[in-house]
Amino acid sequence: MKKTFYSELAYVMGIVILALGTAMMERANFGMSMVVAPAYLLHLKVSQTLTFFSFGMAEYMFQGVLLIAMMLLLKRFRTAYLFSFITAIFYGFTLDIMLSVMENITCNGFAARGTFYILGMIVCAVGVSLLFHTYIPLEAYEMFVKEVSAKLGMDINKFKTIYDCTSCACAVIMSFAFFGFGRFEGVKLGTVICAFINGKLIGLCSTWFDSTFEFKDGLKLRGFFEHQNQS
């Protein structure tokens, strides 16, 4: 018998776990996940002038731009996309809290940093997988993958890998543009490794969740959000 896992809990836990994993990877300083690397680079650049501009703020601003790009690509607007931006804001605030917590954790030495990075990458994969099991609009990254892969008729995990590699390439270009060719910021060896295995990690996590839990709705909100996704 599979255990029950409520979709709404998957949403909240997914956001918190994803923010935790991202903060762990930032603390390890082996390069950010390719998904968030562009927003991280935006944070590093803008915060040089506007010190209050946090990583979390950069996240939901960047995701807002990504949502606009997705709507132009799909040639449609749905109310659910606005809720996706609200999710991005929720994630951004949670990320800033997790980053504050991570500041109190010592992570020195190659082995410690490497371990912290690998754990962060796995934690991120768990968080994304949980978000794929909820009906509540996802943040822009996952929304983009889900909507565009469905539009193209592609397997979501394969499209996720393509998206990750594209995001990694964009982050490299941004790093050069912001900080010059002699300096890598945000994009390092860990970013490249993550780009190629993140999709598979998410797939493995999703398979485990599906074999262990039965996802059910605890609240009667699915119809509301499905309606928003059609209007």
C-alpha cells in the first residue's frame, strides 16, 4: 500500500527544499545550478551598486522575464502564469531566509565543499520533483519546462536536460559579459556537471515518489487552478 502525500504539502515542501538545496550549493561555491545561475549572476552584478538587491529578488525578477518569454513563445496568456509569479516570489523570500541560515554554517576545504555541493544538488532534485507532483502553478523555471515540453510533445525529463544546458550556456555568456573573460562567477565545474545530470536526478526522484506515495489533494482547489490554466 502506498502512503498518501498531499499535493498542497508537496508544493510547500518543494519550495522550501528547493530553496535549501540552492542555498547549500551557493555556500559550497562550486558553481550554482545552471537553472538559477543566470539569476545569481544578475544578483552579483546589480548588488555591486544596489546592495539591497538579494539573490531572492533577482530570482523572481528573472523568473518574471522568463514567464514573459514563455508567453511569447506559446503565443498565449493564462491566469495561472500570474500565480506562477507568486510562487516565484514565495521561493525568492524562502531562498533569502535559507541563505541567511547557511551563513552560520562552516564549509571549508575541498572535501567539505564538494560534499555540501553534491547534497545540495540532490536536495534541489527532490524539491523540483515534489513541485512536479502538485497542481498549484509552479515557479517559472518548472512552468516553462512543463508547458513548453507539452507544447512540443517531448518527454519532460529530456526537455529539462536541454533547458538546463541552454541555461548553463547563457550563464557563461553573462559571466563573461559582467566580469570579463579572466573571471568565472556563478558558473564553475559544478554547474557543468549539474547541467548534465540534474534531469536524470529529478527523474529518479520522481520514480521513487511515484512508487512510494499516492499523491492526493487535501483541499478542493484543483478545479480552481485548472480553470486558471485554461483562461
